[in-house]
Amino acid sequence: MEPVLWQVLAGTRGGPNRARLLRALDERPRNANRLAEDLDLAYKTVRHHLDVLEENGVIESTDQNYGAVYLPTDRTRTHWDTVEEIIDQLE
């Protein structure tokens, strides 16, 4: 899981936004619209990054319908120290 976290959060141009999304979801699970508002990002940008995170097993959603709520997976929570290390380096 650690290589995946490094790749999606630090290895690409969109990593910093994905790190922001992941930290926000750790604070409180939310849907894409709420994340876009809370982080002042475009909805399409948030959807793209959520898709990348979900495809890589970093987050999961309550369902695939409109308004799905996202949260970190148990696997991600197990490696949260790595997430924090990556976010610290990005800041």
C-alpha cells in the first residue's frame, strides 16, 4: 500500500490536491459536491481525483450513485503514518 500512496499523493502533478481531499475525508466523510465547496475546487477536479483515489484503493464510497459519500479505506488508515509523512513533504 505504501508505494501506491506515494504514487497517487506525491508521484503525480495532481498529488497535492489528492492529499488535500484525503485529509478532508479523514476529518469527515463527505460527498464530491461538499468536498468541492469545502476545498474551493471545481467539482470536475474533485470527481477526477476521487476516481483516482478510489481506483487505487485509497478511498471507498458508500455506493456508486449520485451523492455517494467517500472515506479512507481501512488499508489506508492502517498506513496513515505514511499518508502524514507524504503530506508533510508536500507542504
